[in-house]
Amino acid sequence: MSDSLVAAVSILFFGVAYGMVLYLVSVGLSVTMGLMGVVNLAHGVFATAGGYVATALMMSFGVPFLPAVVGGMIGAVILSIPLEWLLYRRLYGGDELDQVLLTIGLVFMSVAVCKFFWGPLAQPFQPPQWLSGSITVAGRQFPAFRSFVILAGAVVFAVLWLGLERTRFGAQIRAAVDNRRMAQSVGINTSQLFTWTFALGSALAALGGSLGAEILAIEPAYALEHLVYFLIVVSVGGLGSIRGPFFAALLLGVADTGFKYLLPDFGAFFIYAITLVVLLVRPRGLFGLA
Amino acid sequence: MHKLLVSAPALLIAFGTAASAQTVKIGVINTLSGPDVQQGEMLERGLELYDKLHAKDLGGVKVELVKRDDTGLNPDTAKRLAQELVTRDHVNLITGFVWSPNFMAVAPVATQGKVPMVSLNAAALPAVGMSPFMVRTSFTLTQQAYPLGKWAAKQGYKKAYTAATDYAPGNEGAAAFTKSFTEAGGQVIGSVKFPAPPQTPDFAPFLQKVKDAKPDVLYVFVPAGAQATSVLRAVHDLDFKGAGITVISTEDLDPDEEFPNIGSLGVGLVTSGVYDSDATRPGNKEFVADYYKQYGTKLAPDFETADAWSGMKMIFDMIKATKGKFTGEQAMDFFSHYKDSNGPKGEWLIDPSTRQIVQNVYMRRLEMRNGKLFDTEFDNLGLMDAMGQPYAAK
């Protein structure tokens, strides 16, 4: 293979793996923002929670990798339902400044809580034996764990896409995103719908957090450190969409990796530039509802 | 007004020293919280241990440690803490310093207040030259990376790549390696820089770039601690071994306390360094035994612990020699001529002309014995000065 082709394959592979993690964490944020109109800056907290629960299960209790990831998702759901009832419910349709202040407060609290229980260090994460090392595809080696992350992201995207298009629950979500009052008046229990969508979004964030622990290390400030990227994925992708964040996350992941690979000295400069241009041309994001 | 402000600390110190002859106040600026607390913890242990075991040998002079937390790579915070320690707490000297940028930031305080600053870890080469009141008992990256480049060329590696964290010690080590490797006839075909703390970078894409370039050998540097394990895991996952790329480093890539996490990922890794806890020197055996007695065997002491221990020994010896009554100049004069023949790191001394540390640089290899990782010294390159050149006493 020529050198530039080798570089392109590397960028694409690592970029897609990174993008998948961003997608898993952000898709729930996109749907809940579109659905409930809540600017939930604390969404990353559920990814952090999932990551901490999963790594703790693996490292301290010897739980195998996949059950530990599921455990992390369950943990995030258990955390999200009371939070939705107690706090988020009061914000629906409310003042945006209130939403931002409350949710950023939750982020700071989560940073302190994680530090208190787990200490300030990034959690040690060891992928299971069957996912360490690399696999060979077309005469080229790819790290096995990242290949698995890509696969998992693609499967989740397909399931969500089909679920939203083909199931009754999905139809209800679409209806409520389009016009909440109309959905309510035709008899959809939007309050219950919100709770379950919120829980689903949190579970997906937890999945992203624990699957992506090697790419975005699980540490107390996780929800704050990566918040900007989650928000970029959502705003570039467009609110309330499943497809939008997917392509936005891939674009962001590949571009970020590519610029780090080719022009490391510029850091994250180009990502912000791309975001700016996309939002200037399409203020509602690539797939946003007009 | 400005003049007054500058001279006030100096006055206060002179006054403070005279008034409390029997108590020496030592300020400690260390990283006690934040994402990089692991390094601060390893340093703290060496410092505390020496204080605990040897406070009684000071002939009645009391030592009071005044501890401050710089929370990580924060030069501004470190400078503010140093100013407060000097003007408010009237400390006689300041030690600690995990981070080079933090250490360099306190240079003006050292000069203006005539307060000695003893770095127990910060390693950037130019730091001690920035004030006549600065000295270190750790190492410089050049000291380890320059001989390493020479060694690598001698092994027959022709094409090298460098990868290092983008801050002073990282860039300095990569430059030193590049210099000696090229001087010895090798070729450095590229370099990458990792984002500096507090970011925890994803190393794999950077290392993939290295792999794609197909060098014979990769010189890599990251600040010690958990990042070392992440790098070694990425190297393993990308199968550098299969691609015929040897990874070598300075001792930051195999800090002893990370061995349980590194495990089989590290087997065969060659590093140049000044300290490993498995060394069989008598000075080290004694130190390691004391350490395990105090802290248990869960975390092995690493170079930060040994450097902190050595630094405290130097400071305590100075206090003993002056009976606790010293000016900044007197302390610096003592430090500049300091020699220790039997420390955990072996023989070491401070070069009077540069105030830089001179010590043995060892070549080490990680080996697995009975399921446990050991760092085995297979070559002693002898006493090296801060530039990584063999030291000849002047």
C-alpha cells in the first residue's frame, strides 16, 4: 500500500471508532433535547456513571466485560429515572437559563462525587482477553477492541433507526418531537414517554461511556471535559434526530483524528472551524428539523 | 513601592530565621489532588518516609513541613504558593515540585527571597539555571535520553521515530535522543507530540502514525503514572512487535508502582533510567525495606520516591551541618558541593559549576519472573552530567 493510503486507512479507522463513542454518548442527548426541549448539559454524567459502574464491576468484582457493560447501563437508568422525576420534570418548557444552570450544577456535583468515591485518577480499564491484540483484515492489522466498538456503534445505530421508524414507541417519540401538544391531545402519554426516552438516552450514554473507556478515559471530570464535543455532535447533527448525530459524530471523529494525525500542532482548531461553517450554512444542523 | 514589596520577603526571612533558630520550616509544593495525584503521592511517600525516620538525627533541630497543593501542572498556582510560603509562612526553603513548568515559575521568588528551592522531580534542564537558589535531586531528561540515543544506534537501529508529551521535559528528551542518535549515524524519520496534561490523550492514533512510518525503533516519553500503562497497551494492541518496531524510553515509561497494571504488556521493554526498585545496591535495599515497612507492598517505590528521599537526605544533612541556622546562600553552598556515595540510586553528586545533578544512568530491561514484573539493570553507563555526557570531576 502506498503511504498516503496507509495514512487514510489509519485515520478512517481510528476516526470512526472515536466517532462511534461520541455517537453512543450523544444520541440520547439529541433525542431528549429535541423531545423535551431541555438543554441537558449533564448528559455526560450518565456516560461517566456507566463507565464507573462497568469498570468497578470488572476490576473489583471480576465480572466479565459484556455483563459489566450491561451493569453500567442499568446503573445509569437507575440514576436517571429519579433525576428525571425530581429535577428535569420541572424544567420542561421552562426558562433555558434555569436549565443550563441546573444541569451544569449537576455536572460539577458529579465531578465531586466521582472524585470522592473513586479518587482523581482515570479508571484502569483492561479490555477482555478476547478483545485485546489486533485482528487482520485484508493484510492489515486493526486493534480488536476498537473494531468491536465500531461494530457495536453500527448495530446500535441500526437498532435505534429501525426502532424509531418501525415501532409504536418510536412513532410516539416522532410525534412528540414534531408537535408535543398535538401528540398529547391524540392521547399519547408524553410524560411517561419522556421518562422512558430519558432513561433510554442515559443507558446509551452509559454504553458509550463504558465501551469507550479506552478512547475517552473514565475520570471524574469526564462529563465536563468532553461536554463541548457532545454538544457539537448534537448541534451539527440536528436536534431530535437519530441519523443526524450519527453522521455528525463520524464527521467529527474522522476530522479530529485526521487533523491530529496530519497537523498535530493545530490541536482542535479545525474541529471548531468545521462546526462554525456547518452551523453558518445550516443553523439547525445537518439533519435538523426545519 | 515596588522596591519595598520586593525586599520585604527577604527581610522577613532574615528575621524569621534568627527568631526561630531551633525550628526549620520547609515549604513543600506538591501535587496532592487533581488527575495527576499519583505522582504527587509517590513523591510524598519518599519525603515523608525520610522525615519520619531521620527527624530524630537532627540534634534537637525541629523540622516543620508546610505543605501546599499545586493541583497539577499549574505554574501560576505554584508561583503564588511559593510567594505565600515565603512571605506569610516564613519558610527557610521550599521543596517538592512534580512539574517542571511549576518549578521554573518559582525561580523569581527564589532569587528575590533568597530562598533555596529543591526540586524532587521537576526535570527540565534549564530550570536550575534560572535562579542561583535552585537545585534538584531528580534528573534531567537529557541525562537519560542522550545516552539512550547513543545506545540505540549501537544496537544497530537505523531509523528512529520519537513520540513525546508536548511540554518542556517531553520535548527536551526527544531532542536529546534525536541529537545523539543522529550523531551516532542513525536517522530520525519523524516525531509526534501527545497533548500535555491535564488531558488524558488517546494514544492509539498517534502511535498508528508511527507504525505506518515503519521505523526500527521508537523513543517514547509520557509523564509517569497511569499514562505509561496506556501507552504500553496501545503499543501492544497495535502489535509493534509484529511490525518489527522496538519501543525504548526513559524511566518514565516504567514507574515501579504501575507494574501490576503494566503486567505482561511491558515484558522486554528497555529503558534508561536512574532508579528502579529492584536494584540490588545496598543503599537501595535499605531504602526499599524501610519503604515497604511503612507503606506495605501494594505500591512499589518509584524514581519519584527515591528522588524525594535523596532530596530530603541532602536537606537534612545541610540542617545537621548548620545546626539549623543557615542563610539561603549558605544552604546553596552546601547543596552545590553535596555528594552521596550510597543512596538508593547509587553514587550521586551536585556539580558545583552548574548545580545540576550528576549520577549513574542504568540500562534496564523489564522481565517477568513468577508472574511478577522486574526491572533488571543490565548495564551501568556510569556517572553522567545533566547533558548526558560522561562526568569528569573538575
